[in-house]
Amino acid sequence: MEMLQVCSEYLTDREYEVYWFELGGLRRAIGRDLGLSDGMKILDVGTGWGLFAIEMAKLFRKGEVVGIDITPEVDTARKFTKRYEVADIVEILKTDATNLCFLSDSFDLAVSFLGMRDIHMTRGEKGVEKAVQEMIRVTKLGGRIALCITPPEDMETQDQRLAVEVEGEVFGAKSLPKEFFMNIFQDNHVKLTETKAYYTRKKLTAHQVRVELEEGIAIARRVYNRNVPDFEDVWREYGERIETFGYGMYSKIILLVGKKSARS
């Protein structure tokens, strides 16, 4: 049987303006697939602007979502919780993912939506490992840990592979393979229960990537104190490939879900 070829369409400029906010409805789709129910207490690690925490809160009538991040973006996240009228459900805290300020067995579900890449920027591979271990520690026995990641081995198209490569090499926001996370699960009494792929089937144009990279370099320097190369050097290295293939930023996301079967 002939396999269906996966391909991405270029974002229009109008779509690009809201792409990060909407992501083709992926956040809501993942939240629904996680089977959220009233009364749950959820931790969102590396919450950034709080967009995934907000989407999960919209699926509740009552419950609690705690979003944590170490950057000043928590101030923006708090504003968004008010704008989307979920501030009564979502609490945003500034704290380190590698040393969570919560008691063990506190949450029904601990999630991270692409947060592991940002953690890699400031804490490296060991920091990512510690962050996942902390998520497991604060999750209740029988609770779940859900990671939304972009493992390089799962990227199917040139544009997807290119985006993962650039974000890792230029910004240090490295995407680690699924096996890395699955080994942490296994070593910490977490049974993998689900793996699923989600697609936006969209990619950025060369012009859009220029904007994204210039802004990303400024943010990496200002917020994360990263010693990143100048835009001109980055474009000299990757520009031709970006112009040829496009840039599959978050075009494909993998969800890993594990169930905690013993205390870590």
C-alpha cells in the first residue's frame, strides 16, 4: 500500500500573525485527548505565555492549573489569564523547573508543552532530565505526566527537520529524542501509556523566518542571556535551505503520556 506523503503548506502573512497563539488548534486537541475532568490539579512546566494552561482551563468547569516558568514571561502569562477570563483557575508562578517548589504527590497531571527545549537553553540536557524527574516527583501515585516534544527522529519533512536543527544549534533549544524521555520514565517508575503525533501542516516562508529569527535572537540574549550568533551569520548558514524548503516550526508535535506507578 502506498504511504501518504506528509507535506506542509506555507503560512499566509495573516496566519503567521496568530500562528503561535492558535497552532491550528493543537493545544485544545491535546487538552481534550488528555481527558481532563473537573476537580483536577494540573501543573504546566515551562508555561511561557500560559497558552496551554489557558486552553486546559477552558476545558474545566472547576479545577486548578498552575503554570510555572523562570523567565519574565510569567508577567505576560498572568495578563493573558485575565484576558481569557481563567484567572480564577490558572495560577502563574515564577519558579525553577529543575527545583519545583511543591510537595511530592501534589498534582493529578504534570504537563509540558514544548517547555523542555527552553529548559535545555538554560540548563542543558541534565537540566531537562532533572525537570522531568521533578514533574514525576510532584505527580500523585496513579497520576500522569504528559510531554509535548519535537524529537528529531520523528520529523518527517525537510522543513520540520530544519526548524528543529536551527532552534537547537542557534538558540540551544535542543529537541531531545523520544528515547531520552522514555528512559527517564522507566527509571522513575512511570509507564508509557500513549504516544501520539499532532500536525499543524504549516510552515513559515523565508520572510517570516527572518522576522522569527531576528526576534528570537534578541529574546535569547535579553531573556535567556544566551551568547547566540548574529542574524547575518545564521542566515549565511541556513538561509538557502530555508528559502528552498521553508521552516516547519511546530509543524509536528509528539505527545508522550506516562502513568506514575510508584513514588520516586
